[in-house]
Amino acid sequence: MPDAIREDRDGVAIVTFNRPEKLNAINPDMRAVLAQAVDDLRDNPAIRVLLIKSTGRYFTAGVDIKAQRENAPVDVNNASFVDYRTNYRRPLHVLHDEMEEIEKPVVVAIQGVCLGLGVELSGSADFRLASTEARFGLPEIDIGVIAGSGGTSRFTRLCGIGWSKWLNMAGEQIDAQTAMIAGFVQAIYPPETFDDQVWAFCQRLISRPADVQGASKTAIELCYDLDRNSARRVERLTNTPLMTRDRRPLIEKVMNRNKK
């Protein structure tokens, strides 16, 4: 079986990490399958949602360090700082940035332990759904580096300085409930219903207007980085073309749903 499985079903592109014997440590082959799914999410209008999930007791133990070294485009020990920074950005930062930029929902279903690159990957998604058995950590400090592919920047942005120091500086882990309190996880489901609840959520996403989801994703990111008055202007600019179009079919759909 491949290390990552791709399936498209009912408007959802599903990427499943399938390397449980290696705790789903992410290697270049797995990353390539995910990158292709991200490209397809961007380019194929029939794909409305990207769902990333795993088999086994780990969502992922993080990057496969051995595979990363063997496939590194530069020799870490001999590369200049400029060359290393340039190539460091290519395999992961560009992929995570693209996940964040595409105006469609990206969902990560975290059924178990999620470490290092798994936390960084999840931080660039729009929705993080966790099993009660999930656990999160950024153990990069133990090998003498920081979590440098979003584990410092995105996790701090999502959860604040205190929680980021807890994972990054102290090397501590948090369970699913704590991750929700911190603002990293948006929903927690029991293991016995986890897959069904995740799929139901994806289907609810598809039931909403795609163009409004895209506008909302972009506006939210803009508003987060702006002062209050500028953020309100983003709302007005974004909503004006939406409000002035014919929305009667959507309104009737909602009204009929509320009558049931």
C-alpha cells in the first residue's frame, strides 16, 4: 500500500496518511500526494473541500528525518545560509502557504498523536477536528532547532504566546481538550463516531455557497491583521457585491430549512 492514499468522493479530496508502522512520519512521497491534492483543490471546481486524515494511532509523528536528509536539495552542513533558506522554503513553506491561500476549506482530522510537522501542517488548515485521543506537541527543541515550518509562527498566531512557549520552549504536550481551550482545535469527537462526524462536517461545508466561503476566508485573514476600523472596511468592501446580487434562492433555501 502507498504511504499516502488519495480519494475523491462527493466533492471532497481525501488524503490519508497510511504509514502507521512508521507512525505516519511524513516523507517526500506523502508530501507529493498532499501537494497534488492542494493543486487540485485550487484548480478543480468540482473539488470543494480537502480533507487530510491518517490511519493508526498517530496522526503523524512529524517529519521523517532520515528521508528528509536523504532527499535534501542541499547539504545542510556545507550550504550557505542563503542557499539553505531558499531550499528550506520550497518543500514545506510553499505548500503550507498555498493551503492557507486557497479560497476553499481545508480540514484536518486528527485521530491520534500529532507532533512536529503534523501540528505545523494542521496550523495552515482552516479546520482542525480532533478525536478525544489526540495529543499535540512540538518536540523540535529536543533535536536543537525550533519548529520552523509554522510551529512557531502559525501556532503563536492561533493560540497566543503562552501556549506557544508551552509547546515550543518547554517541549510539553497538550491533549485535545486543552488544544481546544488554546484555540487550536475547533471540535472534538469520540473515537467511535470520529470518522462519521468529520465526514458530516465536510458535507455541511459543501452545502454552503462556495464563493462566499472563499470571500469569508480571505476577509477573515485580512481582518485579523488590521486595526478595528480597517477591518470594518474590509467587511463592507467584501459584503457589498454579495449583498447586492440576487440572493433569493439562498434565502428561500434557509427559510424552508428552518420550517422543518
